[in-house]
Amino acid sequence: MRLEKRLELIREVGEEILTEEELLSLLQKKAHPVAYDGFEPSGQVHIAQGLLRAININKMIKAGCKFKVMVADWHAWANGKFSGDLEKIQKAGKYMIEVWKASGMELEKVQFVWADDLVKDRAYWGKVMKVATNSTVKRIVRCSQIMGRKESEALKASQIFYPAMQAADIFHLGVDIAQLGMDQRKVNVLARELGEKLGYWKPVAVHHHMLMGLQLPKTNAEGREREIELKMSKSIPDSAIFMTDSEEEVERKINKAYCPEKELQDNPVLEYCRYIIFEKFNKMKVERPKRFGGNVVYNSFEELSDAFSSGALHPADLKKAASQYINKLLEPVRKHFTKGKLKNMLDEVKGFNIKR
């Protein structure tokens, strides 16, 4: 694939690239750079973790990257997920991999790496110590956003380990491109600042967009935590569509979603159309009665958003169409978990008591 096309694919993934000049240089030097993303196993998978992650990883693979996915089970333990029950955390990790198997992620080209294996390697802890001894506690606490926390929270000692571990992951896995969400930006910047100083390298960071939650967005007084308050949350079930939600649940949640008429900014239903539906379908058909204009087909997100902003497309019709397309994408995942061990796996994960 031509260099320009590889760069274009990665640009589609990255809402922010640190830096594009460094990325271009890397792609010129390496046909198959190593990229990675990581996740805390923490219960049911919502569509940002499922569909959006599969879309982004497949694009990175198409751009020539070797992709590693960190199953951050020890990180989840440090962050108090499932009250620190590592067995539950690891079961949730296996369930998440099964979700991606049914979501269209090119798993044959993805290497899953469990933190539980990394921590058995003495060299890994040497890298963690290098990061920690070259960082102040204040600097580490500023990274608390990566755990879904705020700087003002009283952190447990285990949560202080977390950013140092995540930065060390990058160097221990030989990562050229840290391809995580915008909420992980601070630790990637830490790794970029320390890499060469510690005798490693300066990784490129490609931060993807954080899909909004379905409810009315909140903004705090300073606006600094706005990204976290906009994104969907497992602790607020109606803010998120989960990968095994029934058709009825998907319709109910989207019908309740924040979607003011003609409003493009901070509109979660339009976000789903842009980042998921038009990534998987070439066009979007909106069905409606003749008295409301009849059926209409949009061949791009730009066409859809223009129609919505002008008032030609009503929120109720947009929501109905979005529900139909999201349900098409979730149907293979729902079927995947209908029988035997996989159904038991899903039921068990649903029954876990999720702790933030």
C-alpha cells in the first residue's frame, strides 16, 4: 500500500496524532510498525469498546501495523474493578475477546497480551521502576484520568502504580504507535517525554475519538473533565448501548437519547451515525411516512448531517433509522452468546458486581 494511503487510514483513526511528522517518518522506515491498544476488563462491553475499537484496529492493520491488544487485568485489579477480584476480571477479559470475535475484528492479525503474563517478567518491573523513579507523584496523579478518575479523588496506593505500569507497557511490548482513546492521552504524553531519557524511544500517539454517552452532556465549571463526562459509562446503563442489548433495549435507549432538533454539536445519535454506521455501511436509508417526506437515502454522513441541521430530517426519524442499523451490527454478537459456554460466560459477567 502506498505511503499516502497508509497515512490516510491512520488519520481516520486519530482525532489527535502526536505527531504527524513523526508518524510519517515511522511509516517511511517501517512497513509493519507495532501499534497497541489496551483495555481494563470491567464487565459488559458497550459499542465504543466493541464496534468502534474493532473499526479502528482493522484500519490500523490495513495500514500495515502489527497490532497488540493489552488485556490489562492487573491494571483493572489496581483500579479496584470487581472489588479487586482478579478471577472475575480475567473472566471478563475472555468475554471481551469473544465479543470482538463476533464484531468483525481481524483477530487472526491481533496479538492479545495479558498483563498477568507481563508481571511475571522481572524486566517488566524494571521498566515500571524506571518510569516511576523519573516521575513525581504529582505528575502521576495528573494521569488519573486514564483510570476514569479525577485528580481531586483520594487515590489508593495501587492506583498510583497504574500510570507507571501503562507507560512501561509501551516499552516492554516494543510499541511504535500507542493507539488509544483521547482519555489515555496523559499517560502517552508521559511515555513520550520519558522514552528517550530512559534509553528507549519516543512512541507516536494516535488518539481516537471518545464516543459520547446517550444522555444530556455535562460540563463542569472549568471544562477540563468535559471529555470524561461526555463519554458513555457502564455505571449509567442508559448512557451506553451494550453489545448484547436486545433490539428492544437498543430502540428504547436511542429513543430516549439526547438529540435536539437541528443541533449538530454534542449530539450522540449523530455521533453513532458518523463513527459507526457510516464506517460499516455505504449509505443510510431513513424510512418515514409520505406525509413526512417519504423514505430518503443518505450516501454520506455529510449529507445526513446537512439534512438534520436544516430541519429536513427530524430527530424521531433519525433515531428510528440509527436503531435499525445499530441492531444489524449487534445481531451477530447477540447470536454468538446464545448457546452453551458462551451464554454461561455472558450470564456470569452480567452478574458480576461492577465497582468503579
